Amino acid sequence: ETPPQDTEIRQLDENTVARIAAGEVVERPASAVKELLENSLDADADTVDVTVEEGGTELIRVADDGHGMREADVRAAVREHTTSKIDGLEDLESGVATLGFRGEALHTIGSVSRVTIQSRPQDGDGNGGAGTKLVYEGGEVTSVEPTGCPAGTIVEVDDLFYNTPARRKFLKTTATEFAHVNRIVTRYALANPDVAVSLTHDGREVFATTGQGDLQAAVMAVYGREVASAMISLDADDLPPGPLESVSGLVSHPETNRSSREYLATYVNGRAVTADAIREGIMGAYGTQLGGDRYPFVTLFLEVPGDAVDVNVHPRKREVRFDDDDAVRRQVDAAVESTLLEHGLLRSHAPRG
Ligand code: ADP
Ligand code: MG
């Protein structure tokens, strides 16, 4: 029999495994921002303030006034596969209402950065009336102490990838990393107009929504007055046959467009997603009204029956496919086209040539 020391195959230690896994969940600062923001929304926050420094590479701070955590929960939150959101697979099959459910975000982010969590439950009963401050660094809890903090949760991520130099080197410029952060926070701000979401970069406030529940107002806060005034509202439940039950939101006048797809903010059952079928439906409706490679501003919410979408996809995957892409494309096209037509914004059935 071969003695064990001769084997080439070794068991990786837990920390190495966590760092490898982190590379899949946390690709760049924006992915950490996404996870923290989702946690704040899942905690029913009314206000979420996102602050980043140097595109998020130096600091990411997400502060919310959500339900907060007691000390035992703060400690549990950074462990692997710990979640308060589901009990088992059957909860996933019936459709999850929360954005997170894997219970891996805080654990993995903390294995490649220094995470400081301050939290105090809304319903009192914190750490002797105070909150809890926990530091989790490179995969280890290095301190837990009582702290004075507002009810809710503040998570800070310092020096992302400090212990994974290869990944750190892979990061792009501050401007590029911030553009990714901005896109993520914008997506969630638009999807949650009833939550006041702010974004600050290197001390400058980039936008702040009011949280009054008005989508048009949220669009104005993130894209500015000019774009907001070019948006028309769409509300279609009388769609051609297909999986979508309804399509609603805001679409821009054709002449308010950009050369980037980034302003196509599309959601399925409240989740920010991209899908070829949705994009093609939108672009089909605008048709030749847009020049080549130009895209409108669109904030569209698509509803499909809960059991018709699989949310159990890879954490980074935002791309979804439908069983019947053609039907979805026709439905989106019809919803957008009829809205543009109603507003006299399409030259409909114009003779060609
Ligand atoms: P998941 O979101 O998949 O459950 P996370 O690692 O992101 O996993 O978070 C673990 C747990 O920590 C959550 O299930 C939740 O109970 C708690 N938690 C994390 N962030 C917050 C927050 N901002 N407010 C309240 N609880 C939080
Ligand atoms: Mg989460």
C-alpha cells in the first residue's frame, strides 16, 4: 500500500477554499456592493447609503436602517452558508422573495478583505442596549465588541483583495470600477423607488433618491431632469400570448438615447436581469427611430409567474433565458410599441422606400 505522504493530492485548507470561492462571487468592488445592497433591501431598509472610495477598491460602506441584528446573528452572519432567509430547497422551489439566500456573501467578501459590521436591531435588545461591532478579516473574526450605533446595519469593506494580489492587479481604473458600482446602485435604486438610496464616491454625492415611491422621481434623481422629462410611462397587461403577465415602467422618447446599452434597466419579478429577448423586443419597438448602435433609456418591470423563473442561478449571472424567447420578444415589442404609438412617437406603418 502507498504511504499517504507519497500522494500528490492534498486537501486544501478552509481559508484557501474560501478565497477561491470568493473569486467567483466577488469579481470586483461592484459585486460586493451588490451583495451588501441586497442585504439592506432584504432587511426592509427605508434608507440605504452607499459610500465608496477609489471605485470601491479602498472602501465600500453600506449603511441601512433595516431590521438590524443581535450579537449572535452578527457572529452567525459571517459564517459559511448561514442565512436567515430560507430553510431548504423547498423554499427555493416555491420561489424566493428575498434577493439573497445562499448565505455566502459576507463570508466570502470577508475572506478577501477586512469587513466591519456594526448592527443594532430595531426592536431593541441589542448588546445591553447598544449595538455590536464585529471585525472579520481574511476569513477570521478578529474582534467583537459592543458599540454605540444607530438601529440598522453598517457594513464596511476595506482593502478588497488585499490578500489576493493577482485579483487586485486585475482591477481596472478607479473610473471603470466606479462606473460598475454606479450601474449596480442605479439598478437597485430604480427598482426600489420606495427606498431612499444614495451613492457617494470619494466624498462627492453622485445621486440620492427620495424614497417617496415614485419611479419618475427616482429616474430624475439618477439620470437627471432632462432624461426624466423625456420618459413616458408604460403599463401593459393586455399582451400577446406568452409567459409575461405584465410589463410596466418608463421608456424614453426615441430622440433621448445613448450609445450604450447600460440605460436599458430591465427587471424580471423585481430582479435586475439582462436577456436578449427583452432587449430585442425593446429595440424592435423603436425600430429605425434610433440610429445604429443607439439605445433608449428604459426602466421596465416584467412579471412572470413565480414558478416560471429559476432564480437558483450562479450568483454573478444576470443573464436569463426564457423557455419561449420568441414569445417574450413579441410581448415586450408589443408593450413598448403600443406605448410609443399612443404618444405619436413612431411613424407607424410608414411606407418603406
Ligand atoms: P444571504 O443574504 O444569502 O442570506 P449573506 O452572507 O449576504 O447571505 O448574509 C447572511 C445573513 O446575515 C443574512 O441572511 C441576514 O440574516 C444577515 N444580514 C446580512 N446583512 C444584513 C443587513 N444589512 N441587515 C440585517 N441582516 C443582515
Ligand atoms: Mg446576501
